[in-house]
Amino acid sequence: MALISRNLTLRILVAVIFGPLLLYTCYLGGVALLILVELLLLLSLWEFFNLTKIRVYLPQKLLLILVALFIPYSIQQLGGEYLMEAIVAAVMIATLPHTFVSEVGDIGRSMAMGLLATLYLTVGFASMILIDDRGIIVGSPAGNWLIFLFATLWIADTAAYFFGWKFGKTKLSPAISPNKTIIGFIGGFVGALLSALIFNFVFLSEAGFLILIGPAFAIALFGQLGDLVESIFKREMGVKDSSNIIPGHGGILDRFDSLVFAAPALYLYLKWFFQ
């Protein structure tokens, strides 16, 4: 019991310190946001390579990370120049070095997983830059939409946990995440609705409650699915956390797995409906 209490205290302390800093960086946008995105991308990719134990040579890891880091930089600083070249480079770096191995083994899996990680994590985090670059959306600064993104993820996750703990019986995906329930999944949307209501009064009051429901639901849906995707990798490797880099919270992937899918969903929603 004392161990649980200490762990909970540590989790709360880290959240209180770094949560506001994270939101303030999103509000600032620009170079500050780019630095945050690059840091998260660097750490998450390194975690993924270590977590999955795929056969990726150190030079490959470094080159894939450099290509990944270039993409958000290109979007913000170069107007999206050389993105196709970056994608081609990622494909070649993830695959071609393995054509000279002496044993095949799990090489195919390693190539596929290395490329998958580079692309899906880069798309996830780079979407924050894309949202920030949209400027004023529905009369509100783009930074406010990033705050909305994180706040909705946190509120939806809390609501999902509460509803699942209080009322959940039927498992959502027992093979991947035994603790998640269908009621908890639905509870995430209740949390998203609450977030839309809150942001109707602060940060995004220009948008209005009805307008905010759609993006809030998109965040809740893809955020919860993103959490399940990362759980697949951890379940296959038989580990609880992707790393212990964040005291009391596990790894970068553990804390931002929902964001990796929710951020692109929010960006596309804003692009399609708020052009």
C-alpha cells in the first residue's frame, strides 16, 4: 500500500510540474513547439527500437532518427520541402542494409517494424506542427487547439478509467489490454464531451460547444485506439512500460501513445471541416 501511495504521489508530482510546461509550450508554438516535438520523437523512436528488440544496426537507428527529426523541421522551417526524399530515405535505410546479412531470422519483421515506427511516430508528433502552422482556426490561435488536444486526451483517459473501474464488465480487447472495458471506452467519449463543454468557455469560446464536439470525439476515439496499438507491442514483448524515463509514468510511448493517433485525427478534422 505504501508503495502504491509513493508511486501515485510521484505521478502527481511529475504531472503537476511538467503538465503546465507542456501546455505552455504548445501555446507558444513556433520554435519552442518544434524543440518539444523533436525531443519527443527522438526519445520515442529510441524507446521503440529498444522495446521491440528488432534487429536494427546502430547506424541504421541513428539515420532513421535523423530522417524522422528532419520531417517536423521541414514542415515548420522549409515549407515541407524534401518530404518525399525523407520518406524514400526512410524506406531505404530501414531495408537495404539487411540485404547483406549472413542469417535471415526475423529480418523481415525488423525491416517492417523499423519503417513502421519511423513513419507512424513521425506522423503523430509532426501533426502537432501541422496544427500549429494552420494559424487562426475558427477565430482561435492554433496553440489553443493543441491545448485542447492534450486536455481532451487527459480528461477522456480519466473518464475512461473511472467508468471502466466503476461500471465496466465486458472487456474491450482482452488479448491486448485486459483492463480496458467497453463501458470504459464509452466513458472516454463522455470525458471528451466534458472537455468540449469546458473549452466552450475557455481558450476556444469562439468555436462554440457544438463545433467542439466533433473534434473532441475524434480525439477520444483515436486516442484510445492509439493506446491499444502501443499495448500490442508491449504485450508481445511481455513488459508493462516502454521504459522508465518518466518517474512514475513509464516511458514516452506510454504517455504519448494516444497523442500519436489523436494529433493526426485532429489535424485532418480541422483541415476537412474548418478550411
